[in-house]
Amino acid sequence: MNKSLFTVYTFARINTRRFFRDKLAIFFVIVFPLIFLFVFGSLNSGTSNTSFRVAIINQSDTSFAKQFTQKSKDSSILKVDKDIDTLPKAKEKMVQSQLDAAIILPSDFGTINPSTHIPNGKAKIVYTQNSAQSANALASVIEAQFKGINSQLVKTETPFSVTREELKQKSLTAFDYTFAGLLGFAIIGMGIFGPVNVFPELKKMGILRRLSTTPLKVWQYFLSTMIGQAIIGLLALAIMFAVAILVFHLKLVGGWTTYIELTFFLVYSIIMILGIGLALGGWAQNERQAAPLTNAIVFPMMFLSGTFFPRFLMPEWLQTISALLPLTPVIDGIRLIGTEGRTLIEIWPQVGLIGIWMIVIYAIAFKVFRWE
């Protein structure tokens, strides 16, 4: 083996072993992202059906009102609080945001009309100002239910109607969208915080200064760090994928080619983000220098690159700016490959932008690196 490459291999092995002996590093690189995965996965992996927290106050003794109340309690859309039977109790719950609205069935609800011999009535929805949007949606749901009941009681012709057509495509679930951002968060943790925490400590202990007296070149040290972090990163991300698939039923689009292309893209992304950590950790002489600059770079990327919430919710001008951040093409690329089945060629804008950032970042990293 070439002597230079053997040096790279040796230091890559040393760096990898150092990681697995560091319990704190294992926690922040593997365990900490898993905690976020369980938190956000639990919030976003539920069913997408809309439900309303309501109280039904039945003031009528008619059989129709009793049947309507029972069917509402059995509904999957209406989450009826069975302990509330008066309006004052319902108002107290609504003020505390524990209820979206209260449905009042007046005393004449469900009475038989003498002329038509058909039950009739008008339900009333009571809500607070903050729950107006939910109440409007709830009114639409109740009206749809009454429309179905009315069509059974009174036969009428409908001149106009609507049909539905389902596209033979799947849209992203909330968890699918969030998972790509969580992978980006994990890549930041292993690519930036790793070198930023390790390099100043090695300088403080004098290890890097002693290494500078050896034939070891900066590029060899950087390359060995890249290889070690890529191996560690793939292991951490593989664990996240396993948990997402087994626990939260993540489904990747495509076959084995998708896994291969996604693996290449993840390694490519880890190396680019790692350059930021190498630049910051290589420049800083101690933790006091590294921490403020690291936070100033990392936190805008985390909140503007779609890590925790979609970028399309941002104003258009902010979307334009955030699209140029280093982490944005990483998260977008993961999402496009994993959930839409795109190939590396099809996501060339993301691949190209990561490549441009890689050149810029590593040029800076080599320029500012200090052995002590």
C-alpha cells in the first residue's frame, strides 16, 4: 500500500476507535438524533384524519336526538367528552382550550313535523373566538351528516353533483417530510459538532502540535477524518433508518438502487458538512473561540433549511435565501431520493450545489487550519 494512503488508513482507524470509546460522542451522534426521531415521529406518524374535541349537550327527549348523540359518540371524527352535559361546563373547557366547540341540541330537536310527519330541528355550535376556524370546519362536517340524513327522509333531485378521481401517486406523509430533516440534523451533529469539540481538545492536550512535527500532511489528516466520519455517519443514519422503518413504518420509494444512490448521497453530504466542522475546529484554538461561531453558523441552517418544518411555509424571499444554505440541498436531496424515487442525475441541482459548497468550504478549511 502507498505510504501516504497507509497513513490515512491508520489515522482513520484511530479516529474511529476514539469515537467508539467516547460515550459522550456516541450519545450526541447516535442517541440524541434518535431521541428527536421518536419525539417528531410520535407527533407526525399518526393518521391524517381530522378530529374535533366536542361536547354534546342534548336538551331534547326525542328518540332522534338520542340516536344522533349516540352516533356522534361512536364517530371517529368527533371526540365527544362524555362527562360534560351542561353549557357552563363546556364553556369552562373551551376557555382552557380542552374543547374545540360544544354542540347544543335544543329541546325541539328531532320533533315530528305534523304536516310532513318528518323529524326536524336545528343544532347549535358554540365556540370561542380562538376556535373559529375549527368551528367552521365542524359546522361543515355536521351539515354533511344532516345532508345524508335529509336525503334518506326526503327524496330530492340533485341537478349538480361532483365526482372524485384519485391520482395513482402517493403524497408525502408528515413523517416522511420530517424524517429527511431529522437526517439533516444528525449529519450536522456528526459533521460539525464532532470536529469542533475534538480539535480544540486535541490542541489543548498538545496532540496536534506533536503531529505537526511528523511527516503527516494536513490533507492526510483531513482525509482520514473524512473516512472515519463517513463510516460513523453511515452507521448512525442506518440505525435511524432501521428505527424509522420498524417503528414508524417509513417506506422508501424504489428498490435496491434507491438504497445505493441514497448511500452515495449521504456520504457525499456528510463529507461536505464535515468541511464546516474541520474549518471551525481547525481554526479555533479553544472551545471559547469555536462555540460562538459554530452556533452562528449551525442554528440558521437548522431552522431555515427545512430541518424541523417545511421551507414552503416561509415567505418567498426567505425561501430564496435558504435555498442557498449548505444544508438545504442535503435535506432536499434525501427527500427527493428516498420519498420520490429520484436518481442522482435527476437531482443534479442539489448535487451541484453541494459540490460548489464543498470546494468553497474545504478551501477555507485548508487555509485556516492550525496545528495549535
